[in-house]
Amino acid sequence: MLPEVHFQDLGLIDYQEAWDYQEKLFGETIALKIERRNETSTEETRNHLLFCEHPHVFTLGKSGTEDHLLLNETGLEEHEAKFYKINRGGDITYHGPGQLVAYPLFDLDYFFTDIHKYMRYLEEAVIQVLTHYGIKGERSQGFTGVWIDPEKPTARKICAMGVKSSRWVTMHGIGFNINSNLSYFSHIVPCGIEDKSVTSLQLELGRAVDMQEVKDLLKEKLASQFGFTYAQ
């Protein structure tokens, strides 16, 4: 029997609100795993997948430095953007309208207990979505995420990734540039990488992309890659 994942599309949601919601689900899952280990509960943990978009926001992971944000407080206000230091891995990134953000909160005991494999599976699902649009998405050696022309001077990143895990429960996830305003990336050193640019599906195709179509594709590819079904 395939594991079940509970899916929610949160729409356009403030970053802090989405982060708080993730923390709630993450904390509940870990608490239940501890209870199960202590044999004080037999209730099964639940897997969740959240999709959303955020208003303009820059987030800094645990391995990053504030120097990679190129705006001061006044600059943030002028660009109607927020800034958060958060508890995922990775460096700094940008989220904003037109970017599809996916937060899998998976109990990896249902799948495999290997965080590196987990990251590669997330990348592979995005690569398969890009293939649907006739774009060759690839991995770049030494970096996470999904790239186009990774080994060429034209290397550009289309999907950033950063996750946190505890007791094999995951949170945070991916930022997939669909119809993103890429000018916001000029205000950071994206993921701490100075010599590569960023791109979007819209830029690569030369046209705006139906966000719902991408959501449906990514849902399908994630389920296929991890081998789960969506709860009804």
C-alpha cells in the first residue's frame, strides 16, 4: 500500500504565516513519532505537501551570511520586501509572486532515511516538469537545485532548494521560478553563488506560463518519484 500525502494549496501567503504553519505540522509529526517510539500512541504520522506563493521576501539559511543580502532596511521597504533568518540549510534566496514554492513535510520513515537521496528526488521531480516544456534541467556538481546549462558560461538556476530535517521529518523545500520577477535576485548573492545567474520558466519559454498547469505537473511528478498517493 502506497504512503498517503495530504496536499494543500495555500495560495499567496505571507512567509511568516506559512513558516508558522510548517512548524506546527512539523512539531506535531515529531511529537507523535516520539510517542510511538515510547509506545504511548499507535497513531500513524501524516505526510503533508504544501504549495504556495509568497509576497516578496528574502530568506537566509543556516550556512549563509547577511552580506549576501544587498539591501538595507530602507531598501527592503522600497522594494516592499521582508527578510528572515530561518532554520533550513543553504544560503540566501528570494521568494515572490510567480514563484511556485513547495514544502514537503514528509516522514521519511515511509520512504527512505537518506536526506541526500531525498534532495535528489526533489530535483528529479522538477527536472521532469521542465522536460514536459522541452527544457533540459540538470544538476550542477557541488550545488543543490536545478540548473540549465550548468557546465557552461550561460549556467543559470531555475529552482532553489533548502530543507530542514529532524527524526527523518522534513520541512522547507523548493522555490521554482515560473513567472518570477527576476530583478529581485539582483539584490542578493543567490544561494551564495556569485558567478551564475537565475532564470524562470517564463524567460526560458518566452511566454507567461499557466501556474496551475505547473502545480498539477509537479504534484504528479512528486507522487511518481516518491511513490505515494494523495489522500482524498
